[in-house]
Amino acid sequence: MCWRIISPEGDVVRAGVIGTGSMGANHARVYAEMGLLAGVCDTRREAAEEVGRRLGVKWYTDVQRFLEEVRPDVVSIATPTTTHHTVAMEALKRGIHTLVEKPITMFTWEAEELMELAKDRGVVLAAGHIERFNPVVEAAADLLKKDWVGEPLSFSSQRLSMFPSRVKDVGVIMDLGIHDIDVIYYLSGRRVEKVFALGGSGGNTRFEDHATILLDFEGDLYATLHVSWLVPMKVRRLSVTTTRSYTEIDYMDQFIEVSTSEFVNVDMGNLYNVPQRYDIRRIHVRREEPLKREIRDFLRAAETGGRPLVTAEDALEVLRVAKAAEASLLTGDVIEVSEFEEASGDVSRVGKK
């Protein structure tokens, strides 16, 4: 299907992608399927050329030349995390609507600078937290608003896989854990107040490759996240315990199971044998590629001037929690998120609880 999103000048919007690794190549594919892709860029010549030739668009190895010659109206940035700030600044200062893959930046101060520049230029700055666009997460958000499901008390997630060779600049907390931090933040509508994390490197990697993270949200809500690069299979699950039910969410197979129970025919004279009725409901959702939903949402925001589903403010909040989890893992401290700061060189200054 070709989209014909129109710019204020009356032209069809031109989309570009910077970074043509695994994720960036998928961004380029989706824009191409919409008939919007104008060019791609990667500092690695072979990566840029392969995607550019396959999709029939111009390819570049220099970011500034790419932006000046292609002149995209919207751009996706899927470069290594350490370069997100520099590359996004180049796009934003030219007035280009920008979608940055997660995490939005390496450091929180970098995200704040991007937000200031986007506001000054009057353009959209969105973050690519793709699980928000998983249809099963949208269904879970609707489900948790229903009275019969109950109020959330705790969340528990598992996000496990083998070590991804593509990741070279962050650990498992920033690569995997940040997904569930964002989803739980979104589903609960609450901020994290305290963070505690345990983990380490069992595979001799530069960063942590397994971690357990405990999040203490405002309003008596808790979450436990298990993330690992040491597991031979891929697991993506989230469970929610509420006042009235237990809900399991499968991100990959895109279904939800809600378990409820109630006492029936209670004999007050025989409380040692109380009959219960159990009910399990499986909810399937319409399968759809989350990345396509993400890019459509970004394009809608760019066209209308509206808010994307994942704002830069959301991404900054989630990044701060993830950085606090990394600091907790290194120091062994419980981190108060509101007091957490990053020092130069990513040496975190934190207060002990």
C-alpha cells in the first residue's frame, strides 16, 4: 500500500533511514512498502549499498551529505546508541521530524538536549519503543481498564534470548530490560520511584548479560523483570496480578490469558472445604507487525503536529529508570530515581537508600 502523506508545501513526504543494520533495514523496508523511502545512510559502505540497491533508493555513507542531498521530511535513526544524540541533532537542526530507535540516547542529558531542539524547531521527536505498538499490548491496556479484571498489584516479565551479535554498545538492561520498563510504565500509568537490580556477566561480555530488576512504582505497585542473553530460546512474556485476576501476556504469539476464580456455595460451617470456580479466558488479537504500526503513528504525528504514542518525554523517563537499574547493579544500592544523576563518563552519582 502506498501512502500519500502530504507536506505543508504540498509534496509527498520523503522518508530517510540512518543506520541500515538489522533494525534500520526493517525501517527502510516499511517506508519503501509505503512508497515513501527516498534514501538510506550508513557509515559502513557495504551495509548502506546493500539496503539501498535492494530497495531501489540512493544510499550514502556520510550523514550530513545524506541529509543535504536527500532532504527528507522524516527520518528514522537506527544507529548504535552511542551515536543517537549526534545524528539526531543533525536531523533536528534541519527541521526534520525524527524517530529515534530505543534507547533514545545513551545519557539522559542527551535526550534533554534533543527535546529542546525539537521544541525550538517545531518538529516531532518520537522514540522507537516498539513493544508499545504490539497489538497485544494495546489489547492489554484496554483490558486493564475493565472493572472485572481488577486493579494491578504487581507485574512480572521475562525477556530472554541468546546473545545478539548486533549489540556492541549496551548491556542486557538497556537492550532488553528497557522494553518491559516502558510497557509497564505505559500499562500502569505510574512512575517508578525506586530501583534495585542484581546481575552480572556470565558469558564474558563487556556488559551485564543477565539481570533481575525490581521496580517500586508510586501507589503501591511493584514489578520484577528478568532479562538474559544466556538462554537458548526466545521468551517474551509479561504477567499482571490484580485484585481480581491474573493475566498473562505473550508478546510473540500475541495472545492474552486472564484467569479468575470465585467461591461458590460456601458452607460457613465447613470452611475447610470451600469450593471454587475457575475461569480462564484466552484473548487473541489481530496479528500485525508492530514496526508498521510504529511508523504509521510517527507519520501521523509528523503530518498533523500531534503527539506520537511514545513521546521523547516518555523515552527520557524510561531511560532514566534503566540507567538507575544499571547503577544499582554496579553499586548494590537501592536507587531513588528522582535523586539519580549521571556524571561525566557515565560514572553515576547516586544516593544510598
